[in-house]
Amino acid sequence: MRSRIIVLLLSVLGALLPTASLARDLHEHWDSRCKSCHGDSAAFARSTLRVEQGRLLGRHHVADLPKFLHNHHLADDLVAPVSAMLMAQVNTKPLFKTHCAGCHDSAAALARRSLLMHGAVLTGKINQRPVADFLRRHGGLAATEVAPMVTTLRRVLAEIGGGG
């Protein structure tokens, strides 16, 4: 029963992340505590985790990954948000890495420096213009990649605590 509740919580949190603001910067937490052993969170997620029936599963800790994460130096209040972040990364194509990372380092760094939500619209901090409009002529994205990139950047902005 407890694992079903955790799965439900992760599903709800995953659905809310693009619009919810977190009190903590999950990417900074990962980079300061996990990256030295596990590398970039998205690369780690895509290479070692999978999602089956709405559950995030690891190679070795299939039965209860949230319990493992808690026992692996992750505070209780971070297990669900970090799990949702990793699940989203597993389910997201690496468009940022392919099209943007060469100039903009990481999506989290770009979000901290340059992005904000203006109502429900992701905008640039300086020009206050919708990011979707800008991406139509910047970064070499195909027209079909603009909306997924905006979704990714909205999610990352929420994960760093700047989405509200």
C-alpha cells in the first residue's frame, strides 16, 4: 500500500512540477551532493533508470527506489521531488544537451540566469518575451521541438525553485 501511495505522489508531483515552485534548487542539490559520484543528473537518469507503469526503477533497487534514495543520503523531503526530477529526465529527450548545452552549459544554469514565469508563460528575464517565440529562431530547433523544449525549461525552472 505504501509503495502505491508513493507512486501516486510521484505522479501528482510530476504533473505539477512544470507550474509549481519548489523551495529548494534540486539541481544545485544534485550538483553539490550527488554529481561527484553519479555525474549529471539527466545523463545518470537516462543511463541507469527507467520508468515502468508510472514507477521510477533503478537497475539494482527495483523494489523500492524511494527507500533506497532516502537511505542513500537523500532527506525525506527531497525523495519525492528528486524522484520526480529523475523520472522527468528519463522521459525527456535530451534536446537541451543537443541544441543548447554548447553555449548555455546546463538547463538549470540557463533557467537561473535568464528565465522566469510571467503568469503561465515562460519568458526571458531581460526582454520579458515568450521563450517559445524566441526558440523559433534560435538554437536550431525544428518547429516540432520548440514546445517540448519550452516544457523542459518550465520544468527545470520549477525544479530550481523559480517556477512560481
